[in-house]
Amino acid sequence: MFDNEGEVEGKRDAKPTAARRKDAGDGPCAGSSSGVNINGGNGGSAGSGNININGGGGGAMPLRPVPSRQVLIVLHQAHSTPGHIGHWLTGNGYRLDIRRPALADDLPQSLQEHAGVIIFGGPMSANDNDEFLIRERRLIEIALKERKACLGVCLGGQLMAQVLGSRVYGDGRGRVEIGYFAIEPTPAGREICDWPAAMYQWHREGFDLPTGARLLALSDGIFPNQAYVYGGNAVGIQFHPEITLAMIYRWTTRAAERLALPGAKPRLAHISDHIGFQPQVDRWRNDFLGKLLSTGFHGDRACDMMPAEKTESLGPLPIS
């Protein structure tokens, strides 16, 4: 199976451990609200909240106060990290509550103690029926019912689309999107913020636009729906704004054979495109995450409140 995080299915670390829950992450910025420094930056001292990532971009942006200063982070492998998204969160004073349900971590029954939840990509299809994926879908239902900020990245966005009743599908000819690909914001997307010309992709499946959702970005590729918002505070994206240069090196090395699939770009293009597009992505991430976690997108004309009939259809809250 193809892995959204640049791994091969047989390389999954399936060793269960509840010790990895909450702040016990094993990667950069996992479980820390202190300064972060990777790839040769001059990061701030511990507890300062200063960041320096690859020498610039992605700087901290002050946010409006929110009731909770922790964000639930859902990852799918032992070595996975939230990358630049994690750096942005810690740089803005958020604590990362990291869970890996694929490794037997539990998930909360409520998000009342969290400012929001972010579900990242992983080595599985959203169409799989693993027990932890069922729990993640229920977590998305909780976020929708409690109207918490919820961001689904790649696999996470596909799971959200399923919860909202949409199809997740692969290309009939086996084509993939791996590397930086051009995207185009819709009028609804432009009302929220400025968008980069391209985003990093690593997937073999896409999603249909859920009923009642607003399309924020599209492409002319094999998976045209690139980003959507539902109810003002639930967002699904196909791309990977968390990607760091170190992650690109790892993904394109550990899953180098995937670069031979139809549609994948060569490794050097991943690196050169990242250098070129990353400043634009940094600006988008700062603006987009800041609005999602502080106010949501209810104030934008294109993003209406969630229809009542949809929340009622989600059923009772699950017990984890």
C-alpha cells in the first residue's frame, strides 16, 4: 500500500505503546512548547517560544486568546512529526497533545480541553477499516458537534470527507501526485487569505467535495479538490503544508521507489521546488492557522455555519 508519509506499508512501526500519547512525541517539536530549531537554524532558548526553521519564514504570529492552549495532534507512525505546523503551534504558545491511535494511544471523548485537533497523513487508505481509523472518524464527529477547530491533512482530510458523506477514491490508471503541484484558490479561498502557487503532495487518493462544504482550492490534476471548509471551523486539505526539507529528504529516500510511479516528480524537483515555494507556504500557514484557531472562518461570507441537519445526523458521541 502507498503511504501518504513517504513510507512503504511493510515498514509501519506497529509496536503499540500508550507511553507515546500526549506529549511523548519522538520528533522535532513533539511535546514541547519551547523554542524549536531544526536543519541548522538558530532557534530560541527553551521556553522562549521563538522558532527558526531552515533560516527563515514561518515566524510566530500573535493570536487572539483562546480558552485552551493545547491542540490535539493525531499522527500515524512512531517516527512521524507535525513538522512546520508543530513549529508554528509551539511558536504561538500552544502545547501539543500528541496521540498515535495506530500505536494503541487512546483518543478523548471530548475536545473541551483543546483549542482544536489536527489529523495528519499516514500509511493507510481512508477506505481501510482499521479500528483506529474508526476511532479517528468518531473524533472528527466530536469536533464537528462541539464546533472545534479541526484540520485534516491528506489522510485526515479524506477521513473528514468520509464523515461528511463523500467518497475517497484512487485514480483508475494508477497515477499519483508526489511533489509540488500547482493549486488555485477559489473565490471562497481568496476571501480567507492569500495562497501559494503550489503545495507539496504525496498521495494516491483524493476526495469528492462534501455536501454543504465550500471548496477553497483546486487543481487541474488528477485530484482536483484540494481544500474545503465545512461549518466555518472544519477544514480538509489534500496537500502537506507541514513538510520540512528534512522530511522531504526522508520521504524521498525511504520510499524512493514511489518516485517511479506515474505522476510523481523526480527527487531533485522536490528539493528545488521546496526552496522556491516554501516562503509562500510559510505565509499561507501563518495566516490560515491563525484564523482557524482563533476565530474560525465564520466571518467570511463564503463560509456559513454548519447545517443543523448534518450535526444531527452524526449520532451520539462515542465512548473511547
